[in-house]
Amino acid sequence: MEKFDHQKIEKETQKYWEESGIYTTDLSETKKDPYYLLFEFPYPSGDLHIGHWYAFALTDIFARFKRMQGKNVLFPMGFDSFGLPAENAAIKHGVNPREWTYANMDRMRAQVKSMGTSVDWSKEVVSSDPEYYRWTQWLFSKLYEHGLAERRNAAVKWCPKDQTVLANEQVTDGKCERCGTEVEEKTLTQWFFTITKYAKRLLEDLDALPWKEEIKDAQRAWIGESKGAKLSFPVKDTEVAISVFTTRPDTLFGSTYVVLAPEHPLVGELLSRTKNKEDIENYVSQVKKKTERERLENKEKTGVLLEGIDVINPATKELIPVFIADYVLASYGTGAVMAVPAHDERDYVFAQKFSLPVKQVLVTEAPVPYTGSGVLQDSGEFSGMSSEEAKEAIVKFVEGELTTNYRIRDWLVSRQRYWGCPIPVVYDPEGTPHIVPSEHLPWLLPEDVDFTLSGKSPLATSKELKERVTTLFGEGWTPEYDTLDTFVDSSWYFLRYLDPEDVHDFSDQALMKKWLPVDRYSGGSEHTTMHLLYARFFHKALYDLALVPTPEPFNERMNRGLIMGPDGQKMSKSKGNVVNPDEFVQKFGADAVRMYLAFIGPYNEPGNYPWSLDGVVSMRRFLDRIVWLSGRLVDEEPDAALRKSLSQASTKVATDTERFKFNTAISSLMVLVRDMDGYEKLSKAAYKDLLLFLAPFAPHLAEHLWKTVGGTSSIHLESFPHYPDGVEETEMTIIVQVNGKKRGEITVPVDATQDVVEKGAETIPSLATLLHEEQVIRKIYVPGRILNFVINKN
Ligand code: ANZ
């Protein structure tokens, strides 16, 4: 009787996989269809936690499944190995960030192998390797040459005590999160990628992507398209005018004051004409301590009147006052708004506080502020017009300009950090930037740096870097001291997987043609906006430079959920609810852990799933049951009933696995095993099919048992069992929809024609009435699956 010694089996099978090289993908092979399955390369934080298992081992199920379906699967892995934690470890414990990072990667590689993943390690990419970042630098230079990388001033939050730049997340209530010191704002010259130039295309090209609407909507919201107009409010007795961006030019006659962002350049210009200079300056310096998020969230509206300044409402010609207030952001639109308190919530609250007039210009019974559209009143010749008509007419009347604004900002890629890709730029004695010529790439990260926060970027403390620049470029030349945001590293790593050792190019053109776009990209929902949007932008930029063959990098994108602690809370060291997978792998085996994670919930939908020990135990029992069945095998073909179970399992496992519904795929395996339990003598052929179904989920055990039933090579090179004609199914179930919504199901003979299916559908009671009253425009029949009635919705 076969015993399930998981430790022994895992050791043997993993060794066999490694030695046989069965997971190495021949990228040039032409007989099979290529399938590029990507998962987000991890940051090498050290130990693998259960979340990593969820990310890698479950995607691995799909990689194995696709191989069994006859695809030539590329399933690579690498490390996103630049980043702050390594530098923090250096500051805190005095360890070398490189050594710390590379030791972590060694540990993680071993752990990833322990999961039984079928990763092709020959394609590995490590973003902190000079051979990799040399090409990050080269791509940066391409973007620079084409005006997509620019240098400008930008405000950063600065902690005067820690002498460091803070990320927005590190500022709370205007104070440094680490030491509580009041944060200051500092202006630094920094590098940007002009992603805003691509805003429109990033938005429009989303439509054709086969992503879930919720993922697309998150990107749409992030890009934030807003159609409106720029209108000009002349400042009385001056030559200047305040330009505002508004989405509601139809309400212009109701604008009773104007608000500037405190950082607006006109504030400085107008300051000498004001009567309350000191108040204004005080307010401006207060605001600098707040982060943008705090400003947007601010509960209480604050602001200061610019005493002595009036502007002219271009429609009414009336003089109205000007305020500065922090609810207006400098970086959006024109940094100035025309306030219409009767029809805008924030303006209304502000007007109440400062006792400003509220002038209603839309006909409505609703209480103030009424923010909808309607028919204009009190708006001169435009009274009586609808909002929609009036918008354009009023813009024309005051000689404004229709514009589209995007909320997305240019991508600030400079980091005042050490452990990142050095920006390949040097400055001549006049301070003009020059790209480091490609013969000097990789532009190496210096080793002789001081991490103790000295107020400047650590690279500025390197003697070697300074000397390097002097030697190569001349006296008076200086290096760029900032490094690149790690999101730049992760914007192209999937291109490098295709040709990780190429020293002449960042990737291979022919292979990119064959393998791009990535077929399916599996990742965390937290990367829906930043990483996914940055990578799309980067790829489009490279596409425009004819460096990549496709306008989009990824075809399908699937977001997964989160594994929570056993208490249902997010896992964290401080809560003491972190699950260490190694312990469970030791005890129950990697396959049981994989299967449990796969069973915990639908992988194709982000959700929060609490880890449960009982769940792992019962998965182990299920696997034990399969081992136990191997003691009953006979050399016989399955009977009709068993053939039917096998056929059903085959269909269900295949369709569910295809859609990342691993949980229900496993349920159907359970049904099959239960059916097999009923046989005292079990057909070996049937059992072999069970093992083939199981192989993607429990790769070690399936491999092992395969050998015991006479398999000569790896089970993972076999095909997924198909039952083309199946066991004669006599009936089929058709889903009936109206306008795409499920309204019922009918069962019809398998050979039923569309006519017969339609007749059947009309017998569904709720449908019968609907179909009579409504006018059916079209009927769409997906044979054997769905009948959809498209009806007129009046
Ligand atoms: C007058 C007005 C009247 C507005 C009204 C709204 C309703 P979205 O849709 O997000 O683009 N706005 C413009 N620039 C701003 C800035 N820099 N900071 C804060 N608010 C700003 O929003 C555009 C609207 O937000 C603009 O339309 C402007 O207020 C405000 F009944 O102009 B509106």
C-alpha cells in the first residue's frame, strides 16, 4: 500500500524537475502556440510569506494547465530588487544593501522551488544587476532624447530633523511620521516622465482590453478625464487676468468670487497690491506643511481674502473678490477656480464661512447648493437655455477656450535614495544635463557612500562617482545624484525575460514579435493603478520609438485577493498573526498547502480570505484519499457511469481553471474522487485521468503516483484529458438571458436546434410575459451554452 511521504516525494520530484530541465522554455520553437504567463516579480524582502505562495503557486497551477493543453508556456520569475527596505536595513543595522538583498534572493529562490513551481529560472531577471539596469538606463536615455523625460522643479516634503525627503505616506498631520518634527516643503529639481502626454491614449486604449471593468474603471478614475473650459477673469487696474478651469461654464453668471491655490504664481505677483500681506504669507506657509491628501480631505474650509484685489466676472462685468484657499490645488487645471456657491458644494461651504453672496443661476426647487444641471436663470441673454446648450454659448461669449483636463500628473521618477538605478545623467560646468553615452553604461551605482542621512542624496557622498565623472567628462562636470523610482525598473522587466542575457540590446525584436503582448498578467489589486499604468505608458512610449512591436504590454490582467491571518485581520508582525508557510509545508506538504490556497476562494476575484489550519488538514485528507485509491487499481476500462464522471470533471476542471476559478475546479475533482470511492476495483485508466486532472494542483504527488501507474516520463509533459464526444450526453443546459442578464435555464436535447432552444426559452414563465410585451431586436445563440434576447428597453 502506497504511503504519502510528502517530504520524500517533494525532494525526489523537485530534484527530478531541476535535473531534467522540463520547465525550460524554448522561446524559438515553432510547433506549439506561445503562451506568456506573467506574475509580478517580487521585492526580495526576505522570507516568503503565505501571500507570496498565493501569488506564485496559484499562478503556477495555470502555467502547468496551459502546458498540458499543448501551449509553449513561458513562465518566468525575477526580482524587483531595488528599493527602500534594503537601504533602511543599511541605515538601521549597518548591513550592505547589496549583500542584504542578494542573500534574501537566495533564500527566496529556494522557497519558491519548495512550492513546486514550474518557473523557468533560465530567464531570471534581477533589476539591481548592472546587466539589467544598464538597459533601464539606456531606455531612460531614449525617453530623454524624445522629450519624454524632463527636468523640472518640484516641491517635496522635507523633514529638517531626519534631513530627508519624505513620501506623502510618511507625513501625518503635517509632521514627520518617524520623529514628529514639523515637515517643511522644499523645492528640488527632479526628473519626470511626461505620462500626461499619453493620458488620452492610456484612456482610450483601455476600451479594447479584455480586462474586468472594475480594473479599467480604476485606471479611468486615476487618469481622470474632465471636459471643461478655461475662462479668464481680468484683475482690475492691472494687465493680468486669472485663468480658471471649470466644468460648469453654464454657471458663470453665478460666480461671486474667485479662489487661487496658495502656491499660484499670481499670489506673489499681487502681494504688493494687497492690504493684508502678512496674513497671506502666514497662510501660505501653514499650507505648505499639509500633504495634498490632507488638503483634499480637509473638513474645515480655510482661506484668506486678498484685500484690495478685485477681478471682473467676464459675463456680468461685476467686480468680485479673490481668495486663496487650500481646497484649490496648484497642480490641477489652472490652479484657480471661479467659485459658484449656489451650485458647488465646496464653494457653498466656503461662502457660508466667509459670508459671501450666493447667486442661483439655475431654475430649481432644490435646496442650495444644487449641483445638477437644468435651465438657466438670471444669466442675461442665456436665461432659459439648458445647461448643455449654455456651456458652449457662454464660453464663446466670454472668449474662453474649451479644454480637456486630466487628473493624472507627470510621473516623478527621481528618488533621493541610494539603492536604486542611477539616473544616467551628468552636468557640465554650466549645469546643463547630458545623457551618459551608452558606451559608459551600465552607469554603476557607487559603493563608497554614506547612508547616515546627511541631507543630500547618498550618491553625493561618493568620491568614486565624482572622480569617475571628472575623468570621463572633465573638470567641473558633476554627476546626477538621484536614482530612479523602482516603478521604472518594473515597467519593462517582462521584455527582458525574453532575452535576459543579451548584451547588445534590451530584448530581442523577433522574440518580442512572437511573444508580446503578455497573454495573461496575474497580480495584486494594489497594482491596478500605479504599476499597471506606468508599465502601459512606458510600453506605449517604446512603441512610438519603434522599440517594441505592440501598443499594449498585457492582454489579460487578473487581480487576485489577499490571504488574511487566521483572525481575519490583515497579516502583520505587530498583530502576531503572520502565517509562516514553511511550517505547514513541513507538516502537510506543499501540495496540500497549494490546494488549500486554491480552494480558499475564486482566484479571479479580489477578496479577503482568512487562513485556516482546518482547511489545510482537510486538503491533506483529500490527497491521502487519492493515494489510498491507488491500492484498488485493476487493468480495466471505466464503465459508462465512471466515464461520465470523468467527462464532467474534465470539462469542469478545464473551464474553471481557464478562468482562474481554481476553487470550483477542485470541487469537481472532489466529486470525481467521491464517485471513484464507490468502486472496489477501480479502472487504472480512469485513475490515470484523475492524476492528470490533479497534476497542475498537486504537482509533486501527481508526478509520484504517475510513476507508480506506469508513467515513464513526467506527468507534466502529458496532455490534459479531453472527452471530445464525451460519454453520450443526452441533454444540455442552456442559460437564457435578456440583454445579457441571466433570466433562467432550460434543459434541451443535445441535438436541439436554435429554434427548439428558443421555443424552450419561451416557456420560462417570467420570460413569456417579457418577450410578448417587449420588442425583441435580436437573438444571440451561443450553441450549447447561452441564448440571449436583446430587447428594446423603452
Ligand atoms: C465652477 C463650478 C461651478 C465648478 C459648479 C463646479 C460646479 P473635475 O470634474 O474634478 O475636473 N476646480 C478646478 N480646478 C481646481 C483646482 N485646481 N482645485 C480644486 N478645484 C478645482 O472638477 C472641476 C471643477 O473643480 C471645476 O469646475 C472647478 O469648480 C473645480 F457649479 O468651476 B467648477
